[in-house]
Amino acid sequence: MQSTMMDVPLTLPYVMERVQRYFPHKTVTTLLPVGMDAEGKPIAGKHKYTYGDMVLRAKQLANALMDAGVKPGDRVATIGTNTYRHLEAYFAIPCVGAVLHTVNIRLHPEQIVYIVNHAQDKILLIDNVLARLLPAILPHCPTLEKVVVMGPVPQAMPGVTDYDTWISDYPNTLTYPEIDEKSAAGMCYTSGTTGNPKGVVYSHRSIVLHSLGMTHSTGFHVGEVDTAYPIVPMFHVMAWGMPWASPMVGANSVFSSVFSDGASIARLMQEEGVTMTAGVPTIWMGLLQELERAIKEGHPYDLRKLKQLVVGGSAAPEGMIRAFDALGLNIVHAWGMTETSPFGTVSRVPVGMDPRSEEGYAIRAKQGRVPPLVDVRLVNESGQDVPHDGKTMGRLLIRGNWISGGYYGDEEASKKAVVHLEGPMGDEAWFDTGDISTIDALGYMSIQDRAKDLVKSGGEWISSVDLENALMGHPAVAQAAVIAVAHEKWDERPLAVIVRKPGADVTAEELRAHLEPKFAKWWMPDAFEFVDSIPIGSTGKFMKRELREKFKDYALPVEV
């Protein structure tokens, strides 16, 4: 028996038409550099317009792309920061059936060349503030037919097109091509911490469903009442999907191009009445320091409208969650990856639990529960399910409607990424995240480590993440990274690499005493190394591969 329900394609043209029809009055604000001061630092200025304006310009861009020969399935790359022009590209490119390829600007030029060539990008849209990258990449990217600079074109830049001038010649009405909801709409490449970056391709259907998940109460809970400020870059996993989710439900959007320091963020939040925001822990640590400084100096920021700060990318230390609570601000833990679009879990305490109780803090320090349409599974090295007791570690598998089933143009990596296991629905395909996790009886997942970052001591696992979070809870510690170093007796032992806060002093003995009440003796780091900085990668995570290389010959005592 067949249903009587309509089958309307889940595509981004539907989203763009919805935004134009229902929310043309809602606003998009961008903090942009408008010049340089005497010290060569960018001067900030604001651009503000409505979603109605955005859609009209996006349709002009769409017509310009089609006139330039872009056809369904063609890849159009963007090398851009968080701006209103980039938002226009987010809608225009997939709405003509092409594929939006957001390029991570923090990658090495050689890696950018690799992914542009691997994706076979046809047109490149690049921010004027990033045009300096062009000489290093253009000579090596033969598939690029046109380069368009978003913003005033720098002088001495021949052969490029000015974005605003280009789109102004085209109509702001659009006839959409026929688009299959399962066809490609966007693509991102992983950060390539091991080997070359790998391509993940998102469909129209997956993006629309992911956007619905983001707006759900079990997700980021974004709605028309919100003013959303994604600090996570638009070149990193599509800014966690917020450039589509926020307009779809009529939330105002706020973007900041190159200003990510704590003071710029706090001022913009205050001026625009931001209600929700999203970023990585390093961003929030900088904001926390700025807020505490302002209070100490007697001119605190007014952030009373700010309801939630979503943190992802790496674990948020419980100490940071408590510190924001003390300021009346709510940190919400989330987890995901390029392959999960990236929304995988969000940690909100169960109904009836006090979020500021000890039990509440324990829940909020975890990465959380999956939303509807996504499921996770925890298995041991034999592929057998492990207990959901909050203690037993296992390899985290995930599946769902916005979870990748492989990698673009990489059959070998795709085979390694997908695991087939028996389940209630027969043979089930699961994506292997490479994360080692626990899941408790209520379904709250806690990342213990990347499989490659675990310290394997005497046949037992030690979570570097747990140790790092505890160390960063010490008032004198700014950053802490724990890596495995070779040990003659135990194979591996933990080494803690520490960055002290400015003006603070702390010894290895004091840090060891700080950890002792929280961990078993055999978990304790064998040594502490104090450094000026820890290398951070393009996604805001510690580059442990560099630390392992730096300390590969580190000498530890044989006995523990």
C-alpha cells in the first residue's frame, strides 16, 4: 500500500525561496576591515542588509555563474572568511545545481592546490583580504577558469574579476534547474593531519535535514527569536551549517570577517544583541579573559541577551564551563566532524536536573546525545558492542541522514571508514569516527580520545583528553596537551606539555598534586614540560603530531 503524501524534494532552492518569502526583513550584519591604522592593523566597519537583499544578490550571482558556464555538478570553490558575500555564495552555488567547495584558508598552499585540483574546481571566489594567496596557488590549478575577488580588488591584480561589478550585470530573478535532492550541494576536505585531506560531499537532502536538526530543541535550538553569531569559520565544515539553518528559521545572522579577538567578539555581541553563538574552545578562552578583564576594570559588557555559547572542535574543560556560569553565560557542549556535517551530538542536561549541580556539570562536560535521525554505537576491537555504563571505552561509530558514507574520489579511504555490523535492521553501515568514547546509561557520549592519541600503557588505555581538561582546570594553566612517549617497561606513558597563563607560575609538583584526587596513580603523567606555545591546527585543535615529533626521543624513567 502506498501513502497519499506528496514527495517534495529537500533542496536548497526551497530554503532560499522560504527565506525570501517569510524573512526578507531579518538582518545580516558583517564586521569587515575597512582600512588600516598607523600600525598596519585592520580598522573594523559594519555592513548590514536584510535577507531580502541577500537573496536578490545571491540570484544575481547564480545567473552570473551560469553565464560563466557553470553547470550542475561543477565545483565552485570559495576561499573566504565570514562575510555577507560568502553567505550569498552559500545559497547561489548549490541553487544552480553546482557544488559549493569551501576551502580551508589555514591549510598550507600546497594542500590548497591539492584539494582544488582533486575537486577539479572550475571557478574560484576569494576574499580580497586573502588575495595574497593567489600567486602561490593559481599557477598550479589548471582547472580554474575564472577567479572572482569578493570585495575591492587589490591593485596590481590582473586577470581577476571584481565580484560586485560582475554580479551587477545580471537579473535578480532566477529560474532554478531541476535538482535531485540526493545530488551534491557542498563539499569540504578534512584538515589532513595524516596524509592528504579527504573530500566529504554533502547532498541537498543532507543539508536540509541537518539544518532542521540544528534548529531542533535537541540541537542548537536556533529560531526566529535569535540573533546567531557563528564564530566558527565559514571555510570549516560550512560554519557548522549555521549559514543555512539560521536564515531558514528567520534568525538574524552576525558575521565577523577577520576579527576574532576577545574584545572584538564581546563588542559585537553586545552591539548586535547576539543570543547564540558557536566556536572552538580557544575562542571562548579568549572571550572569557576579555570578559573577566572588563569586569575587573569596572566596565563589564552587557551580554544579557546571550543564551548559549556552543563549543565544539575539541572538549571544553569543566573549569571553563564553570567560569562562564559565574558570569551568567551558558556553555553548551557539542561534538561533530567534517564527516558528520558536522552536528553529531549536543549536551543538554535532562529535564529536572539542575545544570549547576555537580551531576549537571558532569553531564555538561560530556559531548552529549545524538539528535533524531542520528545514531551512535560503541564497539571494541572485535566489533562487539560494549556496555553503555559511562566507563567502558569503545570505538565510536555513527550513522544517519547527514553522516558521510565515504570520501570523494578515494575508494581505499572509503572502505576503511565504513564498518558493516548486524543490527535491528539487518546489515547496517556505520561510519568509524576514529574516536574512543564512553556512553552512559542515559545516552550521553564522552570523547575520551582520538584512537591515535590514546596513551596505551601496559595494555591499558589512558585518555589524554581527560588529563588535558583536568590540567586546564588549574588556574595557572592556559593550555595543556598530553601525548604518549615511549617507555621501556610500559610501552607508552603520558607526557604533559603545559603553557602557563601570563604572569602565572606553577610547578610540575603542583600540577601532579592537582591531578592526584581525580585520577588513578597509573594515569598520572610521568613528566611535565613547560613551553611558550602549543601548535594549533586549522580547526583549532592541538597538533599532537608535531608534539610527538618534537618529543619523540624524550627520556622517561623506567620505573613508575
